[in-house]
Amino acid sequence: MNRYFVLLLVLFPFATLAQESPPPIPTPFVLNPSPQASPTPFVLNPPPVPSPSPGPVAVNLTAEDLGPFLDGLMNAELTHRDIAGAVITVVKDSQILLCKGFGYSDFARRQTVVPDRTLFRPGSITKLFTGIAVMQLVEAGKIDLDRDINDYLDFKIPATFMQPITMRNLLTHTAGFDERLRNLFVSRREELQPLRDYLIAEMPDRLFSPGAVPAYSNYGLALAGYIVERVSGVPYKEYVRYQIFRPLQMNHSSFDQPLPEDLLPDMSNGYNTASGPPGGFEFVQAVPAGALSSTGYDMGRFMGALLNQGALEGAQILNPNSLQKMEDRALVLDPQLNAMGLVFIERRPSGPRVIGHAGDTVYFHSDLILIPEHKVGFFISLNSTGNDGKLNQEEIVQAFLDRYYPASAATTQPIASQSKDGDLVKGFYQISRRSDSTFLRSLALANQANVTADTNGVLTIDSFKDSRGSPIRWQEIAPLIYREINGEKLIGFRHGQNEEIADLVPNWPIAVFQKVSLTQSRPFVLWLIGPSLGFIALTAALFPIAMIVRWRYKRPLFESNIGAKILYLLSRLWCVIIVALGVVPGLFLLNLGNDITRISATQDRWLDTIHWLAWIGLGGGVVVMGIATFYFWVGQFGSLLNRVNTFLLLVASGILLWYGQTYHFMDSSLRF
């Protein structure tokens, strides 16, 4: 649901081949509400961070400049990226400066986006509403941010670690939950469960001690939303309706799935690409983490309140102190890098500071940023993934910032230790937002980040790419702090025990990349299982050829020993079974990737089958190969080449058995 979820992006390749050229983008629908009284200034005073040197002069943000700029930018984006439609809202001084619709909400019918009526799905931006709901109850004295959340629940989160999980942990993504995808989306309304049932059925294991490691969690924020239900005595969606939507007059916003009849005609279609068919309405099971439907205009009113100390037109949804706590740097991984607020994610620590939240569903891709220092907010939502699979909304937000609020310039001179530090940080790192307790652990392995350094110590990280898809190059500007060359992003590395590098802190503080040992690295594991599976596959492929050759030249194998012949045939048959098992999980994941709603209980039967086949194939393979190897070597049956081949098959089967157990292909659990 969030664009920073690397595993999810790999699992779901949505780009499709364009079938026709999109028509010209229609003239944007522009909404300019009447000016309102200037609000009381809201001064944000976060803890100090190092301030870079003065930067480029920004263009003054006015409606006269903004309109043409967005027209040109969005027309190009929609046309070249095969995106059906979008909405953008810009707020300044708590008033909507511009609210525009671009393109189509229904591409086939050429129905244009109307910014105060057309509904989009902002995805994980929903979490901001959940955070505000929690803080409202904190104000009321009903929730303590540092109290064990089990005190608020009618079921228990197991005490895996001594430290309890607190609400602060949930709002900063430091609860330590393992990642879960099952039933996050469902295909039909009938499959939606009550929030409590979902949280119990899909409860993840606890991977990290609370507060120790950030690991973005949809489950964690859904849990926070359920606590809102428990404490307030009102269903989550009703609570938000009465405590946030109504006071802010967000009249075209809803958590209902499907939408109520009065809003349903205004719902935008969602697309992979504009030239492809539309998808259906997306049912999000983890409601407090990503089920919002809203318009650009309503999101503008929401930003207006956030930029005016929690108030809009006399309605106060949150007091200034509570809002300040949400926006402050609550989780600081390094003083020079971006930090987490309570739900808010810092995008730039200073010059000027930028905070916000992004969100993705299958089809809709959205972003919301606030620049509290200038009382400016920017919201965008696209109703299509586009033809290049990139995070197009992020590029549009960056274009807005580059024009009106560019980052302050910083030194580009490398420090003296760059070459030495480059050697120190090289290696493979795995993201903390991962599943370690299900078969999806293999995705974390596949997505490990490889940090390399050139002779000067300039870093390249294979999974950190720019808008053109090229790996970003990083230059060290302070000890273990690196800046994007020709950009503003910052990353850092942190020491662990024995002064060794422990992790990589990325530009977005919702997770870290933890350094892995050689034996846990992707190349090592692939060099083990690749040749093993390849050798077994080659043996399986050559087996029928060898049988034909022996029949042709009348040279039967183990002519005088039936037992040896049976073991030989069984060992080769098991090679075929193991190869099939190597293909089936890949096809299973590929099938899931074509439709996110299939990652649900509907796959339990197939997943159970894979688990049993893994035991039969991998476990049985080691047993058969072990018996055959012992029998052939002790009895000196067959040629030396055949005996060596059988021994190597035993070794290869053992390696694949280790992989199947370590990466949970043989587990009986159906949660993933």
C-alpha cells in the first residue's frame, strides 16, 4: 500500500503494454474557492538539525505561476506515461490556492476529473487520519502513548520480547512486526471481515524488540485504528466521519466499501494504464491503514487544518500541542537524516523542512506533503500506475519542490575518509520491512541492496535509482553520511557492535537496511541453490536420453541387481519431482502478482499443497539420494562416475532441503 514497500513492488509488476495512444488531455477543471480570512500563523520549531548553506532562489508560489506550470507538467506526464487522470491540490496559508483535475476519471467515456467531486483512493495517506484520531483520544485522556497496547485490546499481542508494544511504537512503525500481505486486499465485499477478526487472523510474528528498529507496518496502523474503536466505543470509520470529516466539511470523503450510493457515481476508475481496461473498486481489509476515498478538494481542506494548528473555519480537530507532537522528530535514526514523526514521515529535515505521507493501492498512487515553515501543502493522486512502473507521483512532487521550495545548496566536496569508508560500508543489506517467518522471506533475499564503492569511495546501491531508472551515485559529505550527487537525498550508515557497520539508513525513515553476513547474502545463497537445482535439473533432463542410449546399444544398467536398479530409477524420478517443485512456487508467486486480491485465504489450498509437496520432494529426495549413495558405494554398483553423480545429487538435495526449511517453504502455516 505504501510506495516504499520494496517487496510488494517486486511481487506485483503492473506495467502493461499500451494498446492505443491516449487522446489529448482535456483542459483542467480549476477550482478556486473564495479567499478566507488569514489564519493565525503556525510556527513549527523542530529540534535543530544541521543547516546546509544557502541554496537557489525559488520561484514565488502564486496561482498565476502555478497553474501554467502544472498544466504543462501534468499534460506531459499523463500523455507520456499512459495515465488516465489525476487531481492536484495546493494549499497556501490554509487556503486552497489551486485545485485542478487532469485527464479522465473514466477513460473510455471521456469523463473528466472534477476536483471537488471525483473520488480517488489515497491509500496509506489514510494513516494520517488514524494518527489524528489517536491523538484526539490522547487529548481526552483515553489513550496513553507509552502504555502497553494490550491494555486497550480485547485480544492479546504475544509477549515475544520483554518490552511491551506502545501506541508510540505503532505510530512510528517501531512495533517490530513481521510483514504480512495475506488478505490486505480482497476481491469482493463479501470477503471483508470485521477489523477485529482480521487483526486476530492475520497477526504477524514479532521480528524486532519494540522501539529498536523501524519497519513500516500496515498491520500496526490497522491495530491503532482498532484501539480507536475500542476506546471510543464507535466503529473506526464512524469515528473519523464524525470527528474529522464533518468538522472539516469533507463531504465527499468516506471509508465505506463499496461507496454509499450518493458518492458511487463520482468514483474514479483505477487503471494499470489508461489504454488498458479499468480495474474494479479496491476493497482494503486493513481499513485504518489505507481504505480512504476522497476528492482533491476535501484533501485540501484537510491540509488547511493541518497547516493552521489543527483548525479550519472555526472547527478544531486537534489542539496545536498535539499536532506539534505528530510533526516533531519522534524517531531520529541520525540527527542529519530524515526522521519519523507520529505517522508523519520527514522528507527533508531543513531548508525548508518537508513532512508528509504517500500512499499506493494497486491502481491509485498518491502523495501529500506539508511545508509548515511556509504554511504550504501539496496533494496529488493519480488513477493509473502508468506504463513505466515508476513512482510518477513522487516525480511530480519533486518537480513542485524544485521550482518553489528547492533544497538549500550543500557542499559537494568529499571528505578525506571517503575512500576508506567506501570499503567499510560495502556489502549486502536487507530491508527491515520484511517477512522472516513465511515463505516470503525469499523476496527479502532477492531484494537485498548491494552497496559498492569505486576507487574514490563514491557509492552505488543497485536498488536506489533515480527517475530515469539509473542507480544513484552517493558522495560522503560527513562521516558515514552520503548525499546524492546532483540531488538532495541523504543516506547514512550506523555502527553496531565492535564498530562494524550495522545498517544503512535510507532517505525515507520508515525502515532501515541491515547488513548481512556473507553466508546470508544473496550471491552466497544463490551460488548454493543455483548450481544445486541446475545439477538436479540436468540429471533429470539427461535421464531419458541415457535410458534411450542404453536401450539402443543394449547396455542395461545394474543388470544383475534389481535393488540397485530400483534405487537408480527412484533417484532420477526424484530429480524430476524436485525440479517441478522448483518451478511451482515461482509460478504461484507470479500468479499472485497478477492480482493483489489473490493474496488471500483463497490460496490456502494451493499453499498447503506446496508445503506438502516440499516435504515429499525435498525431504524424500534426501532420503532416497542418501540410501542410493550408501547402497552404490558400499556395494560398488555402477561406474565410478555414476556413484559420484549420486553422491553429488545427495549434496544438492541437502542444500535444497536446507533452503526449503530456512525460507519456510516447508512450514505448515498458511499466513504470509
